[in-house]
Amino acid sequence: RAFEQELRFAFENGEFEVFYQPQVSLSNSRVVGAEALMRWSHPQQGLLSPASFMEVLSQKPSASAVGEWVLRTACQQAAKWQSAIPGFRMGVNLFEAQCRSGRLVTLVREVLTETRLSPENLELEIVENVLLHNDAVTLRMLQDLRSLGVGLAFDDYGTGFAALSLLKRYPVTRLKIDRSFVRDVNTDPTDAAVVKAIQYLGRSFGMDVIAEGVETEAQLNFLKQVGCNEAQGYLFGRPMTAAQFSQLFVDVG
Ligand code: G
Ligand code: G
Ligand code: MN
Ligand code: NA
């Protein structure tokens, strides 16, 4: 209760920030996009990852307001970067509450209009919990989002239970291989097999695949070998401020 209020105050007080982590094409090593990742710049504790407050926040009505703010902020930023890097794509994580609110499609349409971001340059990241509901309302919402032209990424892919049948039903355009499978991909044959299987699955369904949590050249080489198109991870860049991202990846020359 107290923590919930602290979170709401922090948000209203402008203590939340959006960081950006580069996403890289494996065919030409170019930065092709970014994932927007929220941070709480806590006055005493410094920069906090949402991992430390996501559970509390995601249960609360304010999750929708925070999610809306992240979406708008990230789209404003992406609209600038898309003029410097044609086709630059922005990935934005959705809270479950946003997906259930019944106004997500309207919100996304409004934000695209307002920021003039090309719909194909926005990718919404959805976790399995949302897709698991497997109801007509969820299906319709995802179809409506696709009709706007935005991409739909299945986040943390492979960690859940019903991942396969969900793919058949929903208009997902990208799989994000969870970083837990990437970590030991060079030493654990099981993880290697999972990564290959997800890659194969993505290709069979006509979806793009991005690997998360890439930290080493050896992991990168494995991913290239199996034909993965894109990667994201500390090897290419940590989540950083928009200013840092611009300086490193956009304002080059
Ligand atoms: O950035 P980091 O790896 O610390 O993020 C921890 C978790 O919080 C990840 O699962 C990430 O998807 C999630 N997360 C980060 N930013 C956002 C956000 O803006 N909205 C939602 N819904 N989740 C986020
Ligand atoms: O669940 P989601 O994929 O949205 O979470 C992204 C999270 O992964 C962020 O919190 C981000 O900080 C973290 N992350 C991104 N790249 C790496 C990496 O190379 N290694 C590790 N351990 N974490 C990473
Ligand atoms: Mn994500
Ligand atoms: Na993930």
C-alpha cells in the first residue's frame, strides 16, 4: 500500500525515465531499432530497473497510465530517429492492464497520429500471460493492432507453457528468444536446441526472430549460424538514455 503510493508519487513527480537498448541486424551489424525500457530514477536509491517494482505496479490501475506514458515517450523519440535511420523500429513493452483496458487500439492509433511515427516502425511487445487468455476479445484486439500496421512481438519467448498453439492463433510478427536460453547457448546442448527450434519455428511461421541477452561474440556467432536475423544485448549496448543512444547510434557522421 505504502509502496504503491510511493510509485504513484514517483510517476507524478517525473521520476520515471525511458531508456533505450539497441537492436542490431545480424546481416550487416547495423542498429535497426531499440527497445524502450523504463527506469525509476529514485532520489535515494538511484536508477531502479522495473524488475524491482513491476510486480506491484502491474497490479495497479496506474500501470495503464505509466504504460501510456512510456508508449508516447518512446514513439516521440522514435519519430525523431526514424528520420535519421530509415525504418528505425521502436519496441514498447505492454502491461497486461493495457491489453485488457479495451482502449489500447484507440490509444495506439492516437499516439501514432500525434507523433507521426510510421506504424511499421512501432513494435508492441506482448508477454504470454496476455495471449494465454485465448479469447475472442484478445484476438480481436491483436488483429486491430495489426490492421493499424504495427508489429507484434512475443516477448520472453520459450519460457511459457502454451507458446506453440498461441502462435497459430495470433497475428504475431516477431519472436523474442528469451535471454535465459541465450546465456549458455555455447555450452548447453539443450539451450542450443531450444534456440534452433525457436528460430526454425519463427521462419516456418513467417515471423522475424530476435535473440535477447547477447553478451559475447561466441553467442553472436551461434545465432548467426542458425540464421537468426537480429540480436539485442550488452554486447551491442546496455539500455541507455535517449541522449546517449543518439550520440552512439544516430548522430554518426
Ligand atoms: O530493463 P530490465 O531488463 O531491467 O526490465 C525488467 C523487466 O521489466 C523486463 O521484463 C521488461 O520487459 C520490463 N519492462 C521494462 N520497461 C517496461 C515498460 O515500459 N512496460 C512494461 N510493461 N514492462 C517493462
Ligand atoms: O523482458 P524484457 O525482454 O523486456 O527485458 C529486457 C531486460 O533484459 C531489461 O531489463 C534489460 O536490462 C535486460 N537485458 C538486456 N540485455 C541484456 C543482456 O545482455 N544481459 C542481461 N543479463 N540482461 C539484459
Ligand atoms: Mn521486452
Ligand atoms: Na524478454
